[in-house]
Amino acid sequence: MFFSDRPMDALFLETIEQAAQVGTKEEVYTLLQGMVAAYGLKNAAYMVVNLPHRNHLDPQIYVTYSMEWVDHYKKRNFVRCDPVLLQGFGSILPVDWGDFDLSKRPVRSLFGESREFGVGRQGITLPVRGRFGEQALLTITSDDADPEWNRKKILYMRDFQVIAYHIHRMVLRVENISEQQIHLAPREIDCLKWTAMGKTVQEVAQILGVGHRTARFYLELARHKLDAVNITHAVAKAVSLNIISGGM
């Protein structure tokens, strides 16, 4: 599959490489805009709360939405009923906008009006749990018709779970927040997350689409980096360091 005349795997690697080079807030917006164009999306939005040494009620937000929509969203106080936030901050897995319950009038109004302002008719929100207790959401939207969106979103979920992690690291760097010395790769974190949910190594391998030995290898790498005596200990340390969330 191609987006903007480039293979999707190439876009994935380019996005991660570009995120690693970003050093200013202006460049964050430039990267999000470029990512939207390259992947054929409508918009992208990043939001993080509970950053260290910041007012937890004052989130840091980077969006490609129009300022007209941002102002309208605030004026209508949609934050009270927005399932993107309510479900996104309560999940560790991607949230598909198509699964939202639109039976309540405020939620219907939110999504109806968002389309009028060009936000996008489809969307996925990807949660990120940070090591300092912060929580972030990366949202991507599209105007694709349902059949095309259903085909693309499987690949989007695959790529953007990892991209969300790198964008979060990018924002921490731009906000001058030093990361802890324990650096786990996204696949290592994924393996720990699913293990924390009670999955066996074989089940983790099947979920992530890798071999049994590969899943075991990622878990052992994470155990070594966390200086844990076994995988159970590694999961416990990852939870205590907010690398993954407990009670998933």
C-alpha cells in the first residue's frame, strides 16, 4: 500500500527519524502537518497531561485542527462529554472513534459539529503512559469512506502505536523534561503490557504478530534493562516506574 507515493514502511521510518530531530515547538507542528500530508490523513492532535513540574489542569496540546474549531470546542465546553478524552485516558489500547456511543445528544453534537469544522469523520486515538506519571493521547483523523478507512486503519493502528511513543518522547524533549535512564523499546513495552494483563508468552506473540522466541527475546531484554530477577519482577518494576500501567 502506498500513501503520498511512498511505501508505508518508509513513511513509518521517516516519521520516527524526523521526530528524533525535532527541537522546537514550531518543529512539532511542522512534523504533525507533514505526517498528516504523508499518510493522507485529515488531522493529527497530541495532548499530554500531568507533566512533571506543570499544572496538571493545564495540558500541553499540539494540533493541526483549525483555530476556529479549537475556539468553538472551548466555547461549547465539549471537554465535558468528549469520549476521545474520557475513553482515551482510561485505555492502554487504541481507541476507534467508530466504537463510540452516539446515543447521547452532547456527543452527537460534538461529532456533528467537528465534521462541519473539518476535523475528520473517522478517527483513532492512541494512548501513551509516560514514565513520570504523565498521560498522552495521539489522535489521527480521516475523511475516508468506511470501506477505505476499515482497510487502512489496521495499518494505522500498527504504525501509530509506535509513532505515538516517539512523538511523546519528542514532546518531552521539546518541553525540557529529562527522561529516566531506563529506555525500553516499544515492542519491549508492548510485551510487558500484555504480560501484565495475564497473557502467556505464546499469547503475547500471537497478539503482536511475532514468533514465540521473538516475544521471549523482547521480554528478556526488558528484564535485563529493568534489572529484574524474572519477568514477573520486570512487570512489577515497569508498573512502579509508570512505564506501563497496573490494573490493566
